[in-house]
Amino acid sequence: MASIDTLLGLIDENEVIQLTQEMVGTPSITNREGPGMLNFLKRWFDDLGIPTRVIPVSGDRGHFFAEFGATEGPGRYLFNGHQDTKPVEGMTVDPYAAKIVDGRMYGRGACDMKGAIAGFLCSFKALVRGGVTPKGGLCFYSDIEEEFSGPDSFTSLVEKDMFDDYKALISGEPTKLEIHIGNMGGYVTAFEVTGKAAHSGVAHKGVNAIHHAARFIGEYQKLPYSLETNPYFGKPTINFEKIEAGEWFKATVPDRCSICLDSRLIPETPPELVRSQVNGLIERLKREEGIHVSEVDPPKEWRPQRGMQPASSIAADHPLTLKLSDSYRKALGEEPKIAALPGATFAGVMIRRGLPSLICGPGSIEQAHTEDEWVEVAQLYKAARIYTALMSEM
């Protein structure tokens, strides 16, 4: 069996870059991914002699699996990278050119997360070329609708218990190659503030719902949960994303105002704690200031429903964390940074189902979904080295 150093020497840096560019140049917008990425992935694994299967969904889309070694049993490891990307409207760079400028590759999906997929593909190739057969089994899984959270996303397979037999999961979502032990939770909801309508010429006769909403937002930001902190997750975030009120053509004091909130949570701030503090605030404002606020379902065009999820993570000294950290050192000769991801991922869902999971991928979430999405080219090769070192010992 080839040594780790030999396997790392089998990774072609230019090939990792070229693969990323080819995938960025393959449109796969969420909810309309098409067959492009499926065909690309199938050709790659067919050339390696690794069996593949597709679980088709509506249209010409599907979930892709490639299984190296054992195809059943509890000793298998799962590696995940989703096919789909955010839409391209409004981008300031050519979304499909994958142009490299000053060490950055620009394009939709370069960061989130086709760069990581390229790393996974090159790692499987290194293992095959090095004659390494995994002891338990390695499965590459590429899902659709991850960015859309639609009915055909990974949740449709999770509900069928299709991932329960695996030993652990590695997600390649962008972390700047930091090892992220989990995801922040979320308190995603909406509030309606009510007032009293009046003509703008006698505004003092009405009760302005926007003014009361501003008061509510200001007091919300002082809630005790906002002050909590965690060494890996940092602080919770409070983001009022959308506000609507008033009708400009009526010259009227607005009697209603809706506010949409996306607050990200850490382990010390479970949704039940947050909701208790929010309810206390609503009751206090009504009692002391006559401000009427109620929690309501979000507008469908903003979010399909309320979302209340706790933060999910494994321990920083979990055997999987230690294993990936060791592989990182062998691959890069550096000490990894352990942190947590503010976004929601497949890994967070699986942690809640009891499957040990970690997130480690090239690029930063700060560049994901942006108008000029990019990934640092040097991180692509580094990711492939990390994944190869890890797979070689599974």
C-alpha cells in the first residue's frame, strides 16, 4: 500500500484547478441543476472504475453517489459536496468563466462548493492510482437543491434513513480550510407590530407601527442571549432582514409593520431560551409602553416557514476531529484551526441525527453567494491534500 507521502505526490495541482474551472463552467443553478454535473461526475468515476448510482428526481436531475470499497455496513465514510449553486443574476463577474486573477478564481460555485468537489475527485484518483482500497468504504455523495431547500433536497433522502449506516461525514462547504465542528442554530421568524391609522396631517392622532417596530428592534438587540459566547462559535447573530409597512400613496400613519428576523444561535442559546426571552420582551413592551407585537409566520416570499434549530456540533476532541486534524498536519505541515460554521449545512442535519460530522473546505462563506464569488486558488490544492491524507487512513 502506498504511503501518505506517495499518495500526496500523486495529486496534480493543475488538475485540481482545471477540474474546478470545468465544473464552474457547468451551469447547475439550484432547483434547475440539469444533467451537466451528473454527467461530469459519472465520467470521472467511470474512468476510475468506481461504481456510481443516481437517484433521479423531477426532470433530468438527481442525487449522485460513488462508492469505493464496501457499499454497505457501518464502517463507511461519507464525503459530501452539493451540485447546485445560487442563481447568477446580478453577478459582476462572468459566472461561468472561472477566470483566475491575482490568485483568485471567480465564478458561481467556485467557492460554494465546486472547489471542494474537485478536491474530493482528485483524492479518489490518488487512492486508485496508489493502489489503496479503503478498509470500510468511502462514498462521495453530491446532492441537489441544497441552496433551495426544496422537496428534492438531501432532506428527502434523510427522511428515508439513507445515511444512517455511515460511520462519519465530511462536508466540503467553505471554511477557509479550517476544521468546523458544527453549525450555528437558527431562530428564523417574523413579527407583526400593530398601531392605529391616521392622516399624515394629524399623525399625532394615530399610532405609528413603524415607530413601535423600531422600538421593538432596539430592545430586541439588548436581549441577554445576544451576550453569550462560545470559543468555537463566537457570539449569536441578530439580523433583521426585511421590514414592510405603509402605503406611500395614502399619506397615512401605518397601522401595521412586519419584521423578518434571522438570528443564528450558539450551543449556549437554544431556541427555547431565545423564545422565552422574546416572549418576555413582547409582554414587557405591551405592559409598560402599550406596544403590540406578535410573532407570526414569515411572508412566503422571504421564508417558507419559521425555523427553530439548535446549534449542532461534535466535540473538539472527538475522534473524528482528531483524525481530520492529524490528516491536516500530515498534508500541510501546519496546525489546523478549530471553529464552527455560521451557515446551515448537511453536516449540521446529520449531527442532529447522531452521525459524527465535520466541515472543511476551500473558500470562505464570506464569498459564497456573492456578486463576485471567488475562491483562493492555492486552497484548492491544499484541500485535495487534506482529503487524500484523511481518506488514506479510513
